[in-house]
Amino acid sequence: MQKQKNYVWLDRFRLIAALLVIAIHTSPLASFSGEADFFLTRVLARIAVPFFLMVTGFFFPSDPDKLRKSLKKLCLLYGGSILLYLPLGLYAGHYRALYLTDALRMLLFDGSFYHLWYFPAAITGIILVFALKRVLRLRWVCVISVVLYVIGLFGDSYFGLAEKLPPVKAAYEGMFRLFSYTRNGIFMAPVFLVLGILIRKYSLKALRLSALRYALCLLVSFACMTAEAFTLHNLRLQRHDSMYVFLLPVMVSLFLLLLSLPETAAPRRTTAVPIAGAATPRRTAVASAAMWIYLLHPAFIVLVRAAAKLLHLTGLLVDNSLLHYLAVSILSVAAGLALSFLQTRFFSKRWMAQRLAKTASPTSRAWIELDLDALRQNVVLLQKCVPDGCRLMPAVKANAYGHGAIPIARELNRLGIDCFCVACAAEGIELRRAGITGEILILGYTHPTEFSLLCRYRLTQSVTDYAYAEKMQQSGIRLHVHIAVDTGMHRLGIRCEDIEHIAAVYQMKKLLVDGIFTHLSACDSAAPDCHAFTESQILAFRQVVKALSQEGISCKGIHLLSSYGMLNYPGAAESYVRPGIALYGLFSTEADTRNLHEICPLEPVLSLKARVASVRTLYAGESVGYGLAFTADHDMQIAVLSIGYADGLPRELSCGNGSVLIGGQRAPIVGRICMDQTLIDVSQLSDVKQGDTAVLIGVSGSEQITAGELAGKCHTIANELLSRLGSRLERIM
Ligand SMILES: *Cc1c(COP(=O)(O)O)cnc(C)c1O
């Protein structure tokens, strides 16, 4: 179970960072000492912008839609601030004699007003990092961003050195025609975004050191940075002073320190989901106050100067740099807090949602509603079933059992889950294209002509038998694999007796064996023979791992439990577990779901609903639907639902076998279910109208129809019923 983290200190530090930015622009100590001012504004305050970038990286959404949304927001904010500062810029003469190239340079790199460079830098950096992350492993994205940073360094505080080599100097001068500084979205932003991403990825589960140690690291690296800055300054090497070598360790230790500080007060906002990985870009009141301060402080600088002039207080409020700084800061902070209060009060997501919820409802003919809170809760419950250190590798095959693989995997990614299993390459590719990160294991067979796709989309392939392993090896493509071991299901995998061949796969040069697994074929049943058989499978698998270790092969990535295995044999959990059906809040049969509810109170994630297309009278003696399958013996009211077997509603539910819920009341299905329509008898229901919603799976009033119940009526299991739900259904959250 991951420990819950709270980000209060990250939020609090945003305010400090905003105050440091004001310092950069007002030089509070300038009237006292040049050195002190240099230290404050050119050394200490230089952590502010990298900090904002790291926070952005830390909450970097892996979901392209979310990313697009945050980018759009940033662009809007940038556009708004350009307009806001247009009059000031005009007044100051910034835009005089402006050529198109200058305008572009301003817009894309420098910002149209002096502090606004942050926006194009953040936007460019985010796009760059995201694009790199799509095509490269994080490791390489890291390397590239560090290289860019080094190039940036030599155009910034180390420019004096770069200048000494004429060709290098010429190259930099060329670059400076495109942008005025290298502290921009290309050279500076990526490395800090990536650092944020890395910290989120590696340090959250366990911060290795104590807060005190991080504070010590921070102190030492900051001392080094100060020495670096003063040395460069005294040697007059600096062209600009935003980038230092030691800024990187300073930022990392600062960030880790903030994450490891004990949280005080501040009530938890996310009580429902105590999972560390649940990071989505979020805006707390403090965070938005910091943003407003950043945005507005230049306006207050102008305001304070103008007011001082008017009131004849220039000597006090402008010439005394410290008082000037304080005046600007107080005004900015007050405005920031006030605006953020208004914003959270009137424009927060929740507020909007409350307003919209009253009017918005799906317009489709038939749809699936996903309860992501239920999914989150199931993840938490399942994580509790297995020992610490064992990770969930949810089965999102078959379109996540009909739920919709992309929305489900996205939410799981958000919850910090970073390994999945799917049935085939196409499913894995679909997830990758949707921006799903982490390991994706293909449980089934992939044709050798598609091996290159596995590589391109970073998919992990199961070794389904030894001959297949040889084919993979011969393909010459480096492939990540998990070895499937057949311990008695006799479906896929190398036989467990065949240690020699299993060991041989580990020796294959082209295969990177990341895991080894088996599948239990009878772990759902408590019958004595099934129980004994399952125990024998578990034992056989353990012996394989042991035999391999005797041959000097230490197996990693060991897994064998699916949903039933997790609940019935929790002691057998190893590195991963592969829950499928349980993740979606149920078990294969209604009886199991009810029995296991006590151990693990899962919540169903999916509801299936359809629209009432028409309500009509069926007079006595008339038939409804195909094949004269139902004839009315009295006058009745029939409602036509726009859902049919093509949507995955089993035809076996026809003719009264199944029913639906409307307004908390049950209405039986009459006649045969058609491809796109289903007929129900609503004679006993009051007031059913065209456009009403019928619930086929889910809750309506005090009534509920479960997938297990429907499956039972169709002599199958919920897994089959759900996984057959059609792609034509809209999926809404
Ligand atoms: C489908 C599948 C799972 C998930 O099974 P559930 O019973 O739905 O939890 C796990 N492992 C393998 C190999 C599978 O094929």
C-alpha cells in the first residue's frame, strides 16, 4: 500500500517562490549592498522559476487530453497577460519599431513583457518533453534535457567561456538572433520538467532520506551554487544569470525536502483515495494565489511607483528598495489571495460541475456510465489484499472487460498504476496511442511479423512456448518478455517440468526477460479437488522459480494470481497480481460477488443504460417484435429501448427472461431482443415517456440489476457478458 502524500509544502513554497520573483524584479537590497542584492536576486531567487517548472513536471499528466487542456489553459493565461500588459508595454515603448521577427521572438521566447517569458518557456518545454516522451524512454528524455541545459548554461552564466571559442561564439550569436536568452523553453524548461517527472516516478513510494538529510543536501548544494555564482560574476563570465550547474542539485534537494516535510494542519482534500500516485494537475487556493501574484506583481510595481509620485513619497516607497519591495509584495499578495478566493468560490471545477450537473445528461441512444470513484476504491481494496511491495497489474484486455480500455487505463495511470496486461498487440498499441504509460504485457500470441510493433510501442510479450521464444530470438529484434509457465492449465506457457527450456529463454540474447508467470485454472472454486489442484499449481510454479535460482537465474517480475487467486490464495502473491474482473467491482457469478463482498467490499464500476425511443400501445391480440414471439392478451403499454444485441445485450434475455429498471421500477423485456432495439412492457409503470432512461445494469431507486444477475440468466459469467458490450456504446464518466 502506498503511503498517502500531501502536497501542502509544495503549495506553500509556491508563495515563497512568487515572493522571490517579485524580489528579482524589485531588487529589495539594492539600496544597501550590491553583493547582498546579487545574492538575493541572482542566486537565491533563481530557484523560483525552476521550482514552478518542477511542480509542473511533478503533476505532468500522462493523458494527452489532460495535457492538451493544461496547455490550453497556459496559452489562455499567456494571451490574457499579453493583453493585460499591452498598455504598459506600449507606454514603456517595448513595441516600437517592431518587425515581424521581433514580434515572433517576443511571442515564442522572450514574452511580451519582462516577466511573461515564463509562459512561452513553460509551453515550449511541456510540448518538447511530451513529444520526446512519446518516442523515447524517459532515460533518453533525461539525457537530452540535460544536454540542452548544458548548451543553455554556456549561453547564460558561462557565456564568457563559450565566447573564447570563435565558432562556438558564432553559434550562440546565431541563436541569440532567435531568442534573447537561453533561459527559455528549449534549454532551461525541459530539465526541470523532467526532474519533476522523475521525482514523481521514483521518490513517491518511499522518500529514502529524512527531511533533515535533504535539508543538509540543500544547504551544501546551495552553498556550492552561491560560490559558483559569485565566481562567475567576479570573473565576469556571465551574460545572464539564470542557469547554474549547482541549480540542479539545489532544486532536487529542495523538492525532496518539501515532499518529506511533515504536514501540519491543512485538512486533506482527497480523503476518498489515499493513493500517492493520484496526481492530476490541480489547483489549490494557494497555488492559484501564487499564480496571480506572479502575473500581477509588475502591475503593482508600476502602481506603487505612480502612487509614490502622486503622494510625493518617492523617497520612501521607491528609493528605499526594501520598502518598495514590501509595498509591492503586500499589494500583490493581497490581490493574489483575494482573486484566488473569488476563483475557488465561483469558478472552481466543483462549482461548475454543480451548475452543469442539473442540466447535463447523456444524449446517446445507449451508453455505459463508469463510476471512477468505485474504480479507485476497488484499487485501494485490492491493494490491501496483497502484501506490501506487490504491485497491481490490472487486466484491461477486451476493452477493459467492456468498460473502455482507454478511460479505465487512464484513471489507473492517474492512480499510480504503471503495469497492465492485455490480450493482444492491438490492445497494447491502442493504449500506447492514448498515452498510457508503464509496462504493458501481452498475454497472448503475437504474429512474428508484428514483433517490430512490440518494440516500437514498448510492449512486453509473453513467451507462450519454447518454439515461440526461438522465433522471437531469430527475429533479431530486442524484445521485452515475460515467460509463461504451464503449471496445469495446459493453455499457454512452457511446461513447468521443462526447466531446461525455461532457463534457455533466459539465455537468449535478444530477449530481455522481465518476468515469469503462470495462470491458475481452478482457483475460483472451493471444491476440494480444485483447491488441491490449485495448491499443486502454486507449488509447481514455486519449484520452477527455485530450480532456476539453483541454476543461477534470479527471477524477477513473478506473478500468478488473477482476481479469484488474490482473494482465495493471497499468500501466493509475488511481484505482481493480475486482477481483472474484481477491479471492475464484481466476480464471475452473482453468488461469488455476494460471498466475497464481506472480505472485499468491491463496488461495480459500470452501469449500462439506454434511452426510451418510443412509448406505444399494444392492443390485445397484437404481436410485438420479430417472429410473433409475444402476443398481448390484453391492452398494454410498450416502451422501445434503443439498445440491442449488437450493443452486447444478450439475446437470451428476450421474452421475459430479462428486465430493466425505469424510475426504480422493474419492467420485463417482451418479445425478442433486436439488433438495435429492445421492447419492454411498461404497463405496470407510471408515466414512462419518450427520452426517459432505462437501466439495464446498475441502480435505479432502490432496485439494482447486476452484471452477475444478467450473466446467470444467460448461463454465462459476468466476464463474458461485460466483455461483449459493444463498441457502439458511448462511455461516460
Ligand atoms: C484474463 C486474465 C487475467 C484476469 O483474470 P480475472 O479472473 O478477470 O481476474 C489474469 N491472468 C490471465 C493470464 C488472464 O488471461
